[in-house]
Amino acid sequence: MSHVKLGRMLILAGLGAAVTTLGDLNHVHTQTLVYQQPFLLGQAWWVFPVFFLAFAAMCVRSEERRVGK
């Protein structure tokens, strides 16, 4: 995998994580969910990293499927 492709995958994972974190923030502000130990704006510290890892895994799997692995 090239550095350019890896960079694009990281950017895509970051954007996906940012958008879904905003969606999670919507749930927090509408009190659909509440974190016991909020870190920032009512969200837990681990929300963005978990979404980032999920999107990064999806990017990697998508690339594997594209090249036929």
C-alpha cells in the first residue's frame, strides 16, 4: 500500500470519525444517551478514537476487497 493511499485512508477515517462523533454529540444533547464520566461537551474521551478505529478498519477491509485479498 502506498503512502498516498494510506494518507487518504487516514483522512477518510478522520472525517468519518468526526461526522459520527457529531452524531453522537446530538444524542448527548438530546439526552438520548448520557456518559457517566463526560470529558468534553458531555461525551466520553474514547468516542472519537473508537469511531476512528472503526472507520480505519473499514478502509483497510475495503482496500483488501478491492485488490482481491
